[in-house]
Amino acid sequence: MKTDIQIARETELKKIREIASSVGISEDDLIPFGHYMAKIPYQVIEEDKTKKSKLILVTAITPTRAGIGKTTTSVGLALGLQKLGKNAIPALREPSLGVCFGMKGGAAGGGYAQVLPMEDINLHFTGDFHAITSANNMISALVDNHQHFNRGEGKQLKNVLWRRVLDVNDRSLRSVVTGLGGFVNGKVSEAGFDITPASELMAILCLAKNREDLQERVGNIYLGYDYDNEPVYVKDLGIEGSIAVLMKDAIHPNLVQTTENSPAFIHGGPFANIAHGCNSVLATKMSMNYADYTITEAGFGADLGAEKFFNIKCRDAGLNPDLTVIVATSQALKLHGGVALEDIKEPSIEGLKAGLPNLKRHIENMKNFGQTVLVTFNKYAFDTDEEMHFVSNWCKEQGVEFAINNSFVEGGEGATELAQKVVDLIDTNPSGPLEFTYELTDSIETKLEKIAKEVYRADGIKLDNKARLQLNRIKRYGLDHLPVCIAKTQSSFTDNAKILNAPEGGYNIHFEELIINSGAGFIVARAGSIMRMPGLPKVPQANKIKFVDGEIEGLS
């Protein structure tokens, strides 16, 4: 089997104006980035058109460390629908350099179900991440400048809670001290870095409706509190306009193409374990504007990405998916079934069977949101017919449709079974109105408890002292009407990455802090030991990326 980058390199790309023209996008509306990528101004979106598109969410069971293939499945499903003669466009997240050079490598799909040009998409793309990083750190610079020139005056922040960001995994930057070297270098302060996908500005980009909404949301960013313990927002410094200007182009969705030369939109890239895990509302609506079927994804397992997709993104944007597809792999099922990590590629019906409670939990959760569910088995070369038949029969017993996805090897042809079942389900049994886990009128504690009990099946929640102090501040500022965005390990329903499968009670979810993201419009609740600046593994993917005979190798 050829590598992802070999397949990408051998695919003959069409000029981006041809890709745009295939769905009715005028060349006059293109903002080209070379021959094969472009931004499309969000102003072309017509709300009436978006309502005619069928929206499909692709999510997954609790994944392995190597992921589970949601992007490959999303692209493959779009290709499969195209093979059936349907107008289908995926709306995906942008890859992070931290991931590409860290644990997983590239994030543009895989095999013959990729978005291209994958090297550009996986690296600097159209500069959206850099714009967010620069805008975020411009806020930090302007806050520090404000502190420097207002020493001894009541205008100063007593505590600056805004953090810098960088799109690189660097554990040494989680906690730093700035301003060393005397008065001219600013005020000595504790500070720290998060990774760019966890930035509130990333969330704002992904939830903003237009530039005006973007600027208003930036102005509502909470920076910290003053010596009277009153909140200080970006708008109090009068800098929201300049920050929004830095993101003036980043707000437009990006148009690229698949391995079969069909269009795909890619925009925004928050992680689901430390942020809300969805691509931008504008990219989703852009796809819905031009496609009869829109396929979007939500990061990691359904307990993280899908929960936030429904409770935050869909609620805020007024979206209602017609179907949810849950991706499962034999490796993930076996891992949850107690098979050792080094053996999960080996045949094991008993391991599969023991891991099925994890899949069942995710199915139940999606149905609780009012979703019609389809399970797709993302096929690998080592999977056996016996294993796939076993999972298929189990799904039939659960009353859930099942389909094999082999788009990694066969492209659209390998996803026609999946695509046909998607079409049939949407025609005969589409999802009903969304049923949210909590009401916005619920208290923050109640929202967290409902997610913990109904989605994670925990006994309840525990708030550390720091979180309780922050909760009091949230209530005092009148922000407890906001939804919650849980930052938690992606490897478990619990806040302990080592507890696999589908535990039922006997544990609580411990929240260490509650972070106000009033610009994005939610409260980030950090559970367990999850870090918003990841570290690198012992042997990062960066060790494999290099030039060979003038070509990039190692991106996958």
C-alpha cells in the first residue's frame, strides 16, 4: 500500500477555479492561495440555501492514541455520495502543527480519502493558525503594555488570566515568568502558553457569524480582574478592533479538493479534548450553501466532540443534523476490550466483544440527543471478515444500521455502501429536533453534573477549591448562563485516561478550574490532569519528516 503522501503526490490536481466552478462558485469570489487553494468570502452564504442541505455529523467511539479515522471517513463518505450522483461536500477542521509534528502526523484524511494538497494543508495552509496566534499574542502584548504604563494607578489588572499561545507542543512553556530584567522590560508576572487550537480566539473564529460578530466577541474576551475585583474585558482597553483586523482574512473558509477532485471546505481547528472540537460555523454553512449533503466532523470520541457540537455549536448556530455516523475500528474495540496495545491489530473476537460496551455507550448518548445513528466500521488491511460480521450482527441486534467503510483503500467506491445507507436513513428516518443535555438557564454546576451523569455515567462532579472560587466569580459577573466546554482526556469516559471501555458509576469527574471564555461564549471546565499545552512524545513525528530528493517525506 502506498503512503498517504505518495497517493497525494500522484493525484492530478485540478485548478481551484475548476473546483469552485463545479459547485457554482464564481471565480470572482475566489481569494486564491496559489493554484490549488482559495478562500471563499463568507458573504456568499445565503441562509435560505443552507436550510435545504442535509447535515451529517461524523463522530467516533473512544479512540486509540493513533486516532480512529474520522477525517478519512468524512472525506470517504463525501466521495461515496458523489459516486451515487449526490452533491456532497465535507466541512473539516484544519490540522495543527503540534499534532503533525507530535503524536499523530498529518490530519488531512488518509489513503484515497484525503483532502489536497495535503502538504500545504498539514503545514502552514492559508495562514489561519498564524493569524490567530499573532492576534492572541497581540492581546498579551497590549495587556502588558497597559500594565507597564498604568503602574500605581487604579486602571491596572490585579490578575491577568489571559495566556499566550503557540501552535507547537512545548511543555516547558506551560508556566513561565515574564518581565524579568528590570523596569524597562515590563512588570514581572507569572504567565503561560496554551496551544493555538485551545485559544479562545480559535473558538471565536469558529463560532463567529461575520466580521462584526467577530469583533464584538473579541471585545467580550475576559482578561482578568482589577483591584476592585471587577472584570476587565478586551473592550475596556479599546483594542478589539485591531485584533479583529488581524483576523480579517482568517474568517473566510478555505476551499480545497479531495483525491477525486471534488470540493472540500476546511476552516478552524480547535481540539475536542481541550476546546470545543468543531470546524467553523461559516465553513459548515458554506458547505450547506453549495451541497445537498454536508458532512462535518467533531473531534475525538462522541462524549467530547459530539457533545460540544450539539450543546455549543448547533445551539449557537441553529443547526440540526439529519444523521450521526459513529466511526468504530477493531483496534479501538479491542483496546477497550482489554487487549494489550501491542496486540490490537491481531484477530480477537473476544476482544471485540468485550469492547462493544464502549460503542453501545456512544450510540445511547447520540440517541439521547435525538439523533438517528449509523455505525461505520473503518476497515484496515488486518481486519478479518469474521470480525466485521461480528460487529455488523451486533449492530443489528441493537437496532442500528451498520456499514463498512473502505475508502482508505478504494476511495469513493469503498464508501458507496456507507453512502447509500446514509441516504436511505435520511430519507426514511432522519434525526428529530436536537435534545440538549442541559438548559442555558441551568447553573454551571447543574450543567456539569448533567454532562457527567448523562454522558459520562459518573456519579457526579467534584470542584476543587480553585474551581469553586472561579465559580463564585462567574456567578458574580452574571456569566452562569453560558454553556460549558469540558476539557478532559479523550481516552476515557472518566477523567482518568487509564480507565477504558464504558465504566458505569463509582467515580466522579473532578474539575480543577473553570476558565471564562466570555468572548467565545462558554465556560471551559478543565477536568483531571488534562493540559491545554500538550507535550511531545519520546519519539515525535518530527523525527520522520524531512526532504528526500527534493520531496517531503514523513507527513501522513
